[in-house]
Amino acid sequence: QVQLVESGGGLVQAGGSLRLSCAASGRTFSSAAMGWFRQAPGKEREFVAAINWSGGITYYADSVKGRFTISRDNAKNTVYLQMNSLKPEDTGVYFCAADKLIATTAVRYDYWGQGTQVTVSS
């Protein structure tokens, strides 16, 4: 099992960039698939990006392809989400999640961070 803590959120203007970090504790991190999800008020939590244990396989939501990049550094027990060309519709609370197998749906993940707020102004 792992514990996850997100950081790096904030307020940014449309077209700007942010890099989110998810710091993990626990020796199982290096063998865990990681995902990023986001949730806006009144909406369901939606998939953003995922990466397998080795970093060799990545998935992205269509809405963020070409703008967001997920990566991981297992030596540092950290997964990142680089967000470029941000749009107001990217606004929400961003969560990182971990599980044994890579997935693109929230229900497949057992471990979650508390989230970090990202607000994109127009």
C-alpha cells in the first residue's frame, strides 16, 4: 500500500503551465501504476492520464493529448503531470492515484491523494 500527496496546483492564466507532483510513500510505489484524475464541482471525477510501473506505457484523455505529459521517477517515489496550454475547462481538483494495474477509470484505483486545486482563468 502507498500514501500519496499532491502538490503544485494554483491559479494560472489560460495558456499557462503548471507541473503537478505526487509524492508517494511505501516500498510498493515502484511496482504501482499511477493515474491522474480531476474533478470539478458537481461533476464526476474524470480520467486525465496514467502511467504503468516502468513508465513505458502512458494513456491520456483526448481532452489533454498534446498538452499534458505524465512521467515518473521511481527513485524519488514521485509522479508528475506537466500541464501546458491550460484552458479554463482544465479547472478542478487534481488527484493522483495508484494501483497494481494501469487503468483509465477511477474505480480501478485503490489509493488516492487528497488533491490539489488547479484554477485556470480566462
